Amino acid sequence: MARAGQLACIYYNGERARPSRRRRNGRPGARHTTITLTSAPSKDAPGVFLIGLCIKDETGLRFDVHPTPGPLDDALPLALENAVLRCPALRDLIIVTPYKSLWNPANHTQATRDFVRQHGCRLTHAHPMPFDLGNMLAQAAARGESGPRRVVDQRLKRFVQFPLPDLLVARFVLAHLQDEQQLLLVLDRTNWKWGAADINILLLSVRWQTFSFPLVWTVLPHGGNSNMATRIALVERLLPLLQGRRLFLTADREFVGSAW
């Protein structure tokens, strides 16, 4: 057990930390895909909802919109089916939506259930977070802003370029966890392509119940693994806010190292 102000590191083994990158049929596949679905009333047609969806995987981000002249509850499973059938066969499939009916596989279409069963996908679900990139794109598509493409690009650029004071997010999150004397920190790195550019983020989060809230992060100027100096600098930025708490740190085998 770690003393107050110290970090206890727990390293998962390779089998758990890095799932196989091969599909059940032996062909290469990505680690997971996230499908985000949301909706908004149509501005031009009363009584019609637009379902916005975003597919996020290692190939990038794709978003689309589906008009629903009929009941929304009937259209949601069909929109999910359309998104699933456009994805490669993956080991993990994460469905992010505020509509909890889609959290139950029994409410999916037969084609969706057949896809999941055929490829051995592990299904998980989550509620969308406000500033998640996939959720922002899905909401923009549902509001009819998916075309022309430059409209969404401009919105994303304005959001990304907005300067946040260092540790502002961490102070906000930890203020709501002030009664928690023991915190589980999660260190992870996410890397995907936006066109030819690498988007590579090293992120330190805190886990609370079934949620993980970002605290501090750094954007790496390259693709691939981080180095030890970058990890040390990231953790040291947060430590002044964690005095007097018992801390645990989880990470996968990329972050093994005795020096830090």
C-alpha cells in the first residue's frame, strides 16, 4: 500500500493491456472502434429528427447524419446497424449514446447481433462526455452541420485552440472528489491519424466508479511511444494537487521503468 503522496504502480500483463490486433478470422484489425450516436430536431422539417453518428477507430474519424421521418425509437437501431456494418471487424466495440435502449443488445437489429457474434466483438457502452471529440462530431452532424465539411473543421479548430490554464481541469475534477482520500490514476496514450498527421496524446486520468476523468495531458510531437522524461514531467505537474491523498497508478507495459 502506498503512503500518502506516493504512487503505487500496477502494471497489467501484456495479454490484458494490449489485446491482439488480429481478428478472429486471422486478418489484421484495430484494437477497438467507438460509435457515438445522438440526435436533434430538424430545423427544416417539424417532427423529423436527425440522428448524428461518429465512428472513431485507428483509421480516423467518420461522421454522418440519418433523417428519421418515423419514431426515433425505431430509427436508432437502424442507424446503429448502418454504422456497425461500415466498420471493420473488431475485437472491442464501444457504443456511446444517451439512449439507454441501445445499451441492451436485445434492442439491436438482427444484422447488428449477427455481426457482433460472427466477429467475436466485445460490446461495451458508455454515456457521451460533453467535450469528447466523437460526441462533438455526432452532435454537429445531428444539427445539420456535417456539410460542408469546413463548418465542422472550423468548430473543432476553435475548440482545440482555446487556451486553458494549466491544471484548470484537474482542479475542477479533484474539487468534486475532495472526499475521496484514495485515488486511482490511469496513465494511457492514444494515437490516431487525422489525414497524414499523427494525433498522439499522453493522458493522466482519475477513475471514479465506472468513469475516468482526464486531469492532465500532453500532446506528443510524434507518433509512437512516449519517453520516460515526458511521463515524469506529466505526473509531476499533478502531484502538488494530490498532497495528503493515497494514490495508485495503473498503466500498461509501455510505461514500465524503475527510474520514474
